[in-house]
Amino acid sequence: MSALIGAPVAAISDTPTRVVSMNLCTDQLAMLVAGEKQLLSVSYLASDPRSSAMVEQAETYRTNHGLAEEIYLMQPDLVIAGSFSTRATVEMLRRLGIPVVVFDPTYSLDDVRERLSQMGEVLHQQDRAEQLIEDFDARLDTYRAEITSRPRAALYYANGYTSGDKTLAGQILNIAGLENIAAEEGFNAGGIIPLEVLAMAEPDTVVTSQPYPGASRSEEIKGHPVVEALRRTRPEASMTDSDWVCGTPFVLRAIDDMVTLRTEMQGTRQ
């Protein structure tokens, strides 16, 4: 299993009882799957409502900032990290003899199942993980009713970035019954979509990320007159980053929001 590459097999053969997660997405997967008192600490990002879907749950755990020294002093028997976690911390913890399991990012709805299953194996909580997967699949099946028409949507983030159909965000749009214009314009994964291309595509709706507090040059483009014009003439929506950013069952809430948007759009056309 790719998630266990580099982790000492002997060290994870027994059920871990002092687990530390140092990545936002593994934080939430671990909180969902872990048994009682098995998870010791989650990252500080798990308590940030802008990025975490499990803020209240995170408050019951000790907080870490991904520093090797603080994590080592917690005396964990397993550390869970993401592939984009601080590499120096991961390598130092391994040199200190602490097993570290690294999880890859989630790029699709299928990956949500795989990450849940991986977390179940890592924590020796396969039954809990399997139940979460069954519930997740059952909810997904409810969205698969025949869709007669698909409004065209644009995903538009800071710096004019967009996501194509080969991304988790793109798949959220697709299963909710929205056509992603990124695919029309050749963005299968992701990339910068020029304002001119966005304007010429004439999407039926623009889905933007929620702005962060304070001023950000990267987010100024979302207030450009071209984008504002599209918003004034077409229904718009904002994505709640905490539901979209990680591949967890909380993506179902993002799908619900997009289904509601599609229904409202189709209602105004009738």
C-alpha cells in the first residue's frame, strides 16, 4: 500500500494507541476512523473553520504545529502525515525511531474511499472505515438519478485558477449535475484560465472560493469587472473550502450545495 511506504512494518503491526496527525486532511480522516482515545493530537489547521470541517471535534485533541520536537515529546507510537507535510519533520521523526505513515492527496471521489480504507488499515480500525465507505457510497448513489440538463459552471479561484474534471472539485460538479467549462477549454486537471476565455465561455454560473480576511492580490481577480458582470447576470455560488479541500466524506456537503444551486438555476429557467 503506497501510504505505508517508508514506515517500519514491525512498528505498525500492533494497534497504535498514541497517534499524532500533522496534516489537515489526515487529521479529519483520523478523527473519523480512530477508536476511542487512540488519536492523541491533530494539526492546528484542524481547528480553523476556514479549512476544517471538524472544528468542534478537533478541540478535543492536543494541537501540534508539525514540529519534530513537539511531536517527539508527545511520545507517539505512530505519526500520520501528508505527502506535502514538512519533509524535514518527517525525516527527523523517522531518524528518531518513530514510525511515520505518509498519505497521498485526494484527487477524485474514488480516492476518498481509498484514503478511508488506508486509514482503517493504519489504525487497525478496518470495520469503522468500511462502514464509513458504505455510508459514503450509499449517499453518492442518491445523486445518480437521471439528469435531463446540465447547466455550465466555472470554478474560479485566486489567481484565476480553475479545476478540470480530473480533480476532486471537478468531480463534485459533475456528480451534482453541472457541466464544468474547464473541460471545454482544455483544462483536464487544473490551470490558469484567462479572463477573456472565461468571458467568451459564458458559463451559466461562477463558483468561487470564499475570500480570506484581509487584502490579497491573488484574490483581487475575483472582483474584476468581467467576473462581476458574469455574477450579476448569472447565478453565482461560493464554495466552502472546508468541505472541498480534503478528500473526506464531507465532500458530500459540497455536492449537496451544488445540487441545490443546479435546482435553483433550473427553477428560474422554467
